[in-house]
Amino acid sequence: MSQPEVDVSPEANDTPGPELADVLIEREVATASEIEYARRVCAKLNRSRPLIDVLCELGIAEKEELLGTLRDAPIDLPLEQLLLELGFLDPDELQQALDIQAEAPDRKEGIGDILLEHGYVDAQELLTALSLKFGRPTCSTLDASIDHELIASAPSAWSRQHGFVPVRREGGRTVVAFSDPSNAQSIEAAGQVYGVGGFDVVLATASEIDAAWRRWERSNAPKTAEVADEEVVGEVDTILADALKREASDIHIEPLSDRLRIRFREDGVLVPYRDLPIKAASPLTSRLKILSQSDIAERRRHQGGRFSVRVAGVDLDMRASFYVTVHGQKTVLRLLNRARTLMPLKDIGMPKRTLERYCSEVLERPSGVVLVTGPTGSGKTSTLYSSIHHINHDGLSIVTAEDPVEYTIEGISQCSINAEIDLTYEETLRHIVRQDPDVVVIGEIRDKFSAETAIQAALTGHKVITTFHTEDTIGGLVRLLNMNIEAFLISSTVVSVLAQRLVRKVCERCAVPYEPTAADHRMLGVGPEHLKGAEMRIGRGCSHCRGSGYRGRVAVFELLVLTEEIRDAILAHATAYEIRRISRERSDLVSLFEDGLVKAANGVTTLAEIHRMLPRLDVPRPLQELRRMVGD
């Protein structure tokens, strides 16, 4: 597996070389006419695509075969140009990195280090580009490839200092993994161990090399109970720190038949984090049970608990759920960041006219029930707190019953439910009306008792704000009826129902214009005239959004303000379809899907995302009419 000699000096990167297309033609990956055809296709696309991707999609080349051919010999192209042509980097990101480099001319890092440090590319993308540039293979499964006898004979401190690790013996030569083959000091250091020219270079990420050394050191350290405990504690701390860094809302730790799978919920979507050996499942679960004060000896029943922990200088409240499966206990952790700031009502994403109606026709009413509805993880609690904060002033007495208190607001009386000391919802709600409140906040309507308490408080002149698990606004009214709450009580006390969802936002770093296709129109059930004036965008995928094309989330709302016609329909036990029809015609109801459509038309989210997340119960009205209704 002897490799050709490569000039790894910094000067070698400064000489401009041919374009990647010239390399493809020279190595007979594609002909000049095929390259020209692929370029014409690229020019006609709505969004920019790398030439290599287009060649593969046209069937001219297979991606793995193409990359393998390119790795056979070094490619005389600057690293940043390779990253651009592979589609791992866009020109704006490169320019930002060059500006950073120009601001500090004395810094020793190369452009690759700057791109990696600032998140413009990830470690695997940089590794692929280095592999092509220097004609070196990558070692994709470093841990499984390592010869443990070989690594045991290596000078660990020296090797770690210079960023390399021996992998295996092959053909009488040592295969050594490096993260940066252009680092002459690392190559020279390896030569002092294995002889100049006496080893072959493969590539791995710096984190993989460091992890390989740490695993070897742990496996050769004296095994005591204390050391084992420290390893588990460190593993849990690492998982929590990475979840916080990636702004995950939940952590799923799930035992499978052959491994322990860990995933993070980021922007509402589960994404893989890492896999651990199945033997790690029991100690990790035990550690989390100890933290949450659950029974570590009980493995047959589901359990739950809470704990607080400080991670990377941030205080987190964790809600833990332990669920018994056929392969062991699955753990799900919900992260509640105490450092989160309370968002003003005007910043939560409500359209202009919806916000005006919600403030003037709902929150300023002196009494009545306000329901904020949606499934778990739809942002109901954040909207609830923003609403309380908006109406809070010295002339109001606001009392809450929450499970748990997630934000502390100065000037209101907040109670956190604690069933262990019999401080239950039922007990708290019985006493809350005796506190002479103007506004009663109930964290969630869970059953008929809490629903009746909310109704009774409203009947006696209080304003009640609460959350409810339903699909949309009309569903909130129907569910109250299904709880056997009398229709005349619902009709006379409920002021408004606000339904919401969270949809992913288009990543600002890689957003490009998007033109709806015929398939989009069929999916939405509308014609092109319905979307006239839309300025849609889609994310190409970059390191900032981890290739998803989305970064962050925005709320989508459906506000139902009850009019006399709607109240009469409730009293008449009208169907959900009839109540929705009246609401659209008489109360200017803009559905969740329609609000999402406006946000997609403004380039905030995408059509695919609103189709994935939002219920579509009616044909949406034309975009121009919707923009008028929401005040856009």
C-alpha cells in the first residue's frame, strides 16, 4: 500500500492548479462533452449544485467510484477550491473565513483550521477534501481497525502530542493515521518512531485519533470501582454537554439488540448522536437513575424522575423517563435550560394582525378562559409565559399552578406541583381561588376536574389562562365537550383558543431561492395562482445546519376568537366541520396550515416542512388574501 511522495510544504498550497473538471477529464472519469453537458444542467438548476453531484445524478459516474478514482493520486488544487467544488463550502462562507484569516495575519492556523473552527465545514468534509488533495485513503472505522499490540508498543505521549496513531502492520510497513498530512512536524515525528519513509499515511479526524488514544489508555488503566464510576460520570457529562451545545430538547438513550443508540432531538427532529457498546447500557441507566432518585434495583417497571445539574456553566433541570423494553431500559431526558430568557410576546412569531387581535380581544378581556393548545413540544408553555408577562403589572394578582415552574416571573405567585408531599393539582386548584386572584394560570388541563376548575373560576369573574393538548383550535372546543363539560358553560366562558406548532426555519447560511414545482402544487392542493407573489427559499445544507438545510424553529399559530355565531354553534352541538366553517367566515380564522404557507412564502420555512408538520383540514385560500388577513 505504498503511496506516492507528496509535497506537504505550505508553499505547495499556494500554486493555483487546474479546475476539478480538468482532473476528471484527465483521469477519464468523464469526457469533455459529459462535463460540458453537466455544466449546462447546473446552469439551469434553481439552486447551485456541485458538478460532482450532478455528474452522479446524470448517471455519468458513481459517487464512491468517482471519489476512489480521485484519491488514486494527489490533486493539485488548493484545499478551499476542493471544498467549494465538492459542495462542502459556499463562496460566502469561504470569504468570511478569508476575512477572519486576514484580520489576524500572525495566526498559525491554515484556512482548513479556520473553516473547521468556525463551523463552515465539518471534520468529515475536511477529511474527504484532504484525502483527495493528498491522494491518501481515509480510515473510516479507526477504532475497529487498530492493532492493539501495535498501539501498546507506541510512545503514547509523543504520538498524541503530534496528532497521529499507529493503526496496523501491512506488507512489512506500519500504517499510521494523521488528521493533517500537510503538517510536516507530525510527519517528521512519526518518522522518528517508524523510520523516515517507513510508514504509510491514512487519514482520520483529530477527534477520532484523540478518542482512540483515550480508549486505549482507559482499557490499560487499573480497573477499580472508582475508575469505572468516574468513566460513567464522565460519559454522562459529555452527553449532556454535547446536547446543550447542539441545543437539543431531548436525549434518547435506547438499547438495541447489538448496541446502545443515543439520539438528540434537534429542532423537533431526532438525529443520531453516537452508538456505544451494549454493555454500557446498564451503568449509564444506573447513573441517571441515581441522579433522578429513582430505584436502580427495579428493572421491570417504568419509572420517572427529575434532577438538576450544572453543565458547562449552565444550570439544567432534567426530566427523566425510564421505559422497559425487550432489550432493556430506554431513557429519555428532557432538557429545561434555566438560562433561557423569557421571550416578549411580539417576538414569538405571531403575524401582525393575529398579535393585535390576541392582545386586544383576548388578553385585555377581564375574565374568561384562554386556551393555548398543541401537542407536546409545540411551544405552548413559552407562549403561556409570554402572555402572562405581557399582562403582568402591579394592579393585577396573578397566581399559578405549574408542573414544574419553568420560568420565574417577578411579581406573580407561582406554585410548582410536588405530588411527593401531596401538593397535587387537585389540592392546589382547590386553594388557588381563595388567594383573591385576578388571573389564574393553570399549567395544563389534564382531566375533567382541572377543566371544571378553570370553567368555575371564569364564571366567578376571573381570567384563566391554561394549556391543552389538542390538534387545533376547534379540537380544543370538541375535547371539552367530550369531557362532559356542559355546552352552555363552554360557550359562556371560553374567550379564545390559540393553537400552535413549531416548524423548522430555513438555514440563513445556505438559503437559496426556490420555485414551487408541480409536485408542490399537488401536495398543497392549490394551483400556481394561489402562490402568486411568493418568495420561497430552501436550504442547500451546510456545516452550520449539519447538512439539513434548517436551523432553529419558528412558531405557527391559529387564533380562534369566539363570536356569537360560534357560541351559538357550540350550544347547538354543531360538528367540528361546521364550527370551522363559521369560524373561517365570521371570525377571520387563519388555519395553522395557512399561517405556515405565509411563512413559507416569505422564505422563513419550506413547503416540505409545513406539509410534514401542519394539519390541512381545508383548501388554503390564495396567498394575497392570507397576507391581508394576517397583516403581512
